Amino acid sequence: MDGRNPDTLGDFPNRVGTERVKRTIALGAAFLALAVYLVTLSPGVVEGDPGEFQFVPYILGIPHPPGYPLYCLLGWVWSHLFPLGGVAFRMNLFSAIWGAAAVGVLALLGLEAIGTKWWPAVVGALAFAFSRTFWSQSTVAEVYTLNAFLVAAFLWAVLKGLDLTVLALIAGLGLAHHRSFLFFIPGAVAFYIVKGKWPRGSLLAALALFLAPLLLYLIIPLRAPSLPYLKVQLSPDDTLILYGNSLKDFVDFILAKRFGGLVNWEAVGVERAVEALRWLREEFGWGGVALGIIGLTGLILRRRWEILALTGLGFASQVAFNLAYFIGDIRFLYVPAYLVFAFWIACGAREFADRLGGKAFILLLLPIALLIQNFQALTQASRAPVAERWTRILSLPLPEGAILLSNDRDELTPLYYYQLVEKKRPDLVPLYPLIVPELSDIGLVLDRALSSGRPVFTIKPMEGLEVAYEVQEWNGLWRVEGKVSGEGLTPLNLKVSDSLILAGYKLREKGKGVEVVLYWKVLSPLGEDLHSYVHLLGAAGERVAGSDHRPGGVFYPSSLWKPGQVLEDVHWLEGELAFPLRLRAGLYRWPSLEPFGQAVEFEARP
């Protein structure tokens, strides 16, 4: 690139000094990251997957597929041996420690590969430490920091030339923790092919050390029978089985088959790729992205094909899979790819160091800028209200055996924590869509809950449920009394389509207007979210007044309505109205305004 012999330049000679100096630099980066993570650490109970990973390791339980047995086993040891704070705090701290360790090993990786000066490696390591997504996962109980540590350790061990048995053990531990580790094994194989030299060590011993950690998955069938939350008894005749503990259940679980339908290679397109690039820019800023590209280019021009194979194949594989994986928290799965890109940032910083000398020291401003930019957003003190909310809920005089329900499983993970760790209100039953596959939406969950005979409460207002269920506010929760029956309606039975009829109506005079309550009856699934309307007609059939909205709102739109169900759809017409009213009612698609079926007309009286 600058006229020097590329082969000589490509040796990346290490002038940092002794291994002790390298370790000191790496520890410095790790402790700096840990200090920041501690300041921004979540103080206690949180929602979502982090909430799950706060209680599951402590009871040596089973989280969502594929089970993360290494994390759970290490978390069990940590949460029982570490003496300070509550279990939730300990597991948040557990993530922070692994996050800092990943930063330290990434610094070692940089020093090993490009160790002409110490600070380019530190630029890359701290850029990763203070990137938005990785930092966020280092302040709550999550699996991604341990995964990043294992990926970084594997890349470093390959580059360091460690024995095959060591590489095999790290790879086995990686796969016993997170399946995405698999993306980095082909890169290691390619590294040795390019170098033309295989690592030393016994192949048989390496195979044994690779397979041994995978035996940790046996924790799942061994622990399943003793975990009460895996069987939910709604009534003497109705039990939900979350994990069946057969061989097929075990294989399906560790392969995470329940998420298999979320992989769609045909849906990968430009929009998805642009989104991934936007996220990369948000992680490192335009300066960091440019520096990473320069580092990647430098590796190419220096002909460091083995390093390109080691890092590039894993990066490309992870990104390609993520583009096709349509899961809600997909951004977190980019963490290993961001780790590799941070390594390339270190390579880019080295390019500037070689050309500008001490002036390039200014590149240390990159991680400082990321630290300042993300600090406020990633301070986790705001998570304290989660504990306050659930302390209030659990202090209410809820009936024995009541069902607490939400449309979002993430909102209920704190309840599991308080039940299984702090032994509070173990009689309460959390329910949510997809707790088992057949309960795929909130309507199916509510119907199953009501049929159990238990008292049923939603933990938040769920606008739209009132079209199908009798819902009353209760001490800040909402009690579901039963299903809408349509009792007392004036019958019509007018056909709107083959799948829907207008069963009847009610009129309720209120102040300067009237409520028009339509009762739709579903004959077959509608399969789409519709808007409904009521028009008041004049003598000549013209529209005089009207009302339209989306019946069922966000939480129970028409796409969830079930055959045989009667839905109560309330409209408001304002003005001095003379009875009988001549009304037209119907439904349409939004935003196209295309009619659904046919409109119906009728006269209405109170």
C-alpha cells in the first residue's frame, strides 16, 4: 500500500512486548468496560428474555429453546456462590463480567494480529465495548456476552496457534451455549487450509473434548420433571405441557424447531440488507464503519488471507443467516458479527498508525464518542419500575389461583422470578400467547383461561378485548368476567359475506347522541384486519352522520375473531336524532378502503 514489501508488512510483527504486557493491556480494556457496565447495570428484576435468565439459572431450570445449558450451569454456580445483592442483580452482574471478559479477549486478538502498537487493538476493543447493542446486553441477564467471549476466545486461540484440543474444547463450549457459534468453525478450518499447516494435538482427544460439553444438554431432560412451570394445570381436566420430555421433544427443543418457521431465505432482500447496514452505523458511527472498511481493505492488500478467512467467513455466515431470520430480537444476534467488525476497526486504526504515527492516536476518540453517545440511553436505572410494578401487583388481594394474562410473554417473566426465586404467590398462573403452540393468539388464551373456571385478569389495559369479552377495571388490573353474549339485542341476521353476518344491534341514548352497538357473528375466519362503519341515512338515502373505526383495536382485531363468536362493536352518533334511525353498516379494508362483502341497511329503535 505504501511501497513497502507486502510480504514483510503482512507478517504483522508484534512489537508490543511480552505476553505480560499484552495481558496488562487486555485487562485494562476489560476493567474499563466493566466499570462502565457496573455504573449502567440494571439494579434488579427486568422483563423479557433477561427476566427469564434471571430466574432460570438460579433454579437450574430450562429457558426457551435451545436451552443454553452452559449459561444455566455457570449461572447456577454464580448465583448461589456470589454473596451480594438479590438473584436478579447477580445475574445482571454475570452478564457484565462476561461482557468485560469478551472485551479483554478482543483486545488480545487485536494485539496478536496487529500488535505493532497497543492502542489500535484498544480502539477496536473499546469500540465494541461501548457499541449500543453489546453494551445493552452487558447490563442485564442475557446470553450474548458469554457467547461473545467464547467467539473471541476461539478466534484468539486459532490466531495464537494453540493446540487442537484447546480449540475443540472452546468450540464444544461455544455450541453448548449458543448455536450461532457454529458460524465461526468453518473460518477456523479455512484459516489452516490457507496457512497450509494444521494445529498440533491429538485428533481423538480433540473430538472427545469437543463432544464432552455437548453432554450438558442432558440437563434439559434430567431437570424437566422437577420444574413446576413446565406443566400448567388450569383445571383438573386441562393441563398445558410446555415440555413433554420425550426423545422427540428433546431433539426438537435443542434444535429450536419452534423457531424454524421464522427462517425465510426467499424474503431476504435489499430492504433487509439496508436495515442491517443502518444498524451497523448505529453501533459504531460513520467513523467506525469507515475505519472497519479500511481495516478490511488493509487485510486484503496485505494479503492476510488466513485472517480474512478466519474472521470474514464467520461474519458473512452470521449476517447471511440473520438476514433470513425473522425473529423480533434479531439485532442481538448480530453481536458476534459486530465483534468481528470491531476487530476490523482495530486493523483500520493500525493502518493509520503506520502512516501517521502518533497523530493517529486521535482515533481513541471513537470509543470515547460512543461512550458519551450511548451512556444516557443505556443507563438501566429506569428499569426499577418493573420491580415496583410487580411488588404492587403481588400485594393486591388477588383470588387464590387467579390467572394473570398478557398478550406479551415478556411482560410476565418477572412473575416467574418472584414465584420461583422469592416464593411469592406461587398459586398465580401466568398465561400468554404461544405458551404452548396451540394457544397462538390472545383470544385462544382467554377462552382457555375462562373455561378453567379460575378468575382471569389482564395485567394491563388491552384496548379491543371488549368487543369479545366482558372486561372490568380492578385495582389497576382488568378482570375478564366472561364472553360477550349479545343478550337482549334486536335480531337482524343480515348477511355481510359468507364469513360474517350482522346478528343484531342495540341502541343506547346518551346525552346528545346515541350509541349504536352492532353485533357481528363470525361464520368462518375473516383472516384480515377490517374497519367497520355506521352511517345515518337521510330520507333520500344520503349520509347524514357516521362513525367508523377498527373494531377490536390493536389487541383483538378481526383477523383474530373465531367462528361462532359474537362481537360487540360500539359506535357513536352525535346530534338530536329522531327515531327510528335508518342506518347502513358494513366493513372495509384499510388503507385501500375496499369494501368487505356488502353493506346492510336497517331501521333501528331504542
